[in-house]
Amino acid sequence: MTPIVSIIMGSTSDLPVMEKAAKFLDEMQVPFEMHALSAHRTPAEVEAFAKNAKGRGIKVIIAAAGMAAHLCGVIASMTTLPVIGVPINASLDGMDALLAIVQMPPGIPVATVGINGSLMRVFWLSRCLLWEMTNCRKNWINIRRI
């Protein structure tokens, strides 16, 4: 199946946080892809990813980054797709990443909720952006009953 969600991490060290999102998407039967791309170490790859994501069928991007958390804003600046930022607790208890993501400049929106909160991002994603997918809606309703 063609992925409709893309999970992007600034580093493979973010994988333990983002695996929760991947597991949930799997359970919800939402096709996704996962990549490690850095706004600082691989900027050309980040640009190519962001500019081509919509054409590849991606509907939403979940971007995780710590410290200065540039990855989320850089991706959002190069696509019209919704970007959900996941601040990672890499330093300063994750407050630096959280503040960097929520304070994007006008016209570069990035949704975010909490530090290391990848699971909350996919709950929001499944409820708001993927609700038209029958399997996703049914699975979400069943999870809420637990």
C-alpha cells in the first residue's frame, strides 16, 4: 500500500519515541513510511523529501526533532501538507524543542502537543486527518471504548 503518513526523525536516536507512533499507525491499518533526515546534516535530502511528499501521496508528515528542532519548520516551509511536530527531550528537558516548534513564523504552521508525545500526535492525526478512512475510524472508536 502507498504510504499516506510520513514519520521523519532528525536522528535515529529519536526512534524509541517515534516507534510508538509507528506501532499505532500499524494497528490502525494506516500505511506509513519512516525516515531519519536531518535539517543540518542532510538538508538537500530534507528539501527533496518535503517538496516531493505530496506528489508521492503523503497526506500528513509527523516530524520529530530535539534541541533547536529545525526539522519541523524546515519541512513545513517547503510543503503545503500538514506537519505535526514532535519535540524530543534531547536537552533542557525538551523545552528548547517544544518552544522552537510552537513558535514558527506566520505562514509556517506546525501542530504540536507535548514533549516526546508521538502517540498523542497519531491519535490527533487519526481523529482529524484520516477520519474518512473507514478502517481508521472503526479502530479509533474501538480504542476509545477500552
